[in-house]
Amino acid sequence: MARFDNAVARPAAKKMDTNGDAFLADTLRMAGLAAEHKAFDIRAYDVRGLTLIADSFVVCSTSSEPQLKAVHNAVMEGMKEEGVRPLYTEGSLQGGWKVLDYGTVILHIFREEPRAFYDIDSLWSDAPRIPLEDDGGSPAGESAGGAP
């Protein structure tokens, strides 16, 4: 069930930021929180200029319903510690996907099958990828061989 959170401490980033990169810190934080809870195939897209609904999308996969819940809760708590709450949430654990809308950053958490079905990565293939660092120093979501 979707819900609105009227107690927003601050938006994820300010749209009127003069350097245009205020959303980046929240994008990297959300991707890092997801990675800490074993989300995989994490990708971030800079969608500025392609849509008005956000500046970036973060997309990640999980292998089970409990892991999806753990990633969801970790991001919610980690961002709350920063004073940031989602404007809107959608999806269900049983359905295999959750979306957290933080204003300028939208996080998509999928189980593997729903991610393949919705194919959100292809939908935003024209968007530049935002590099994410993992322990190996390569962008998160890419193998050591550099495959996308």
C-alpha cells in the first residue's frame, strides 16, 4: 500500500542548487546503504534533462523477500538519520519491488525476477550512469571484466 509522509524533514536535495549536483550525495548514500545490506547490480542514472520527476534513479536487486525488506529498512533508517524522509513509497515485499521517492532521487529495489520483467535499466539506457564505488574500485553493478 502506498503512503504519503507529510513529516518530511527536508527534501533529498534542493532543485534550485546552483551547482546542480546536490542530489549526488543522496544518490551515493542510498546506493551505499543498499550495498551494505548485500543488494547487488546497483546502478545509478543521472536523469536530469530526461525527466522532470527526479534528478537520479538508483536501481538495485535483492535475492529474497527478507533481503528486500532489509535493504528497504536500511535505506529508510540511514536517510532518516540524515534528516531525509521519502515523499512517497510504493510497491510490496510480496510483489518483489519497492520504490522510495525522495524528491530528486528515486530508489528502486527489486527482486531479480521483477527487475528483469520491468527492465527499468533499458528504459533509462540513454541516461548517463553515475559511477558507484564498491570494494573493488569498479562501478557497482559491474563485474571485474567491466560488463554493464
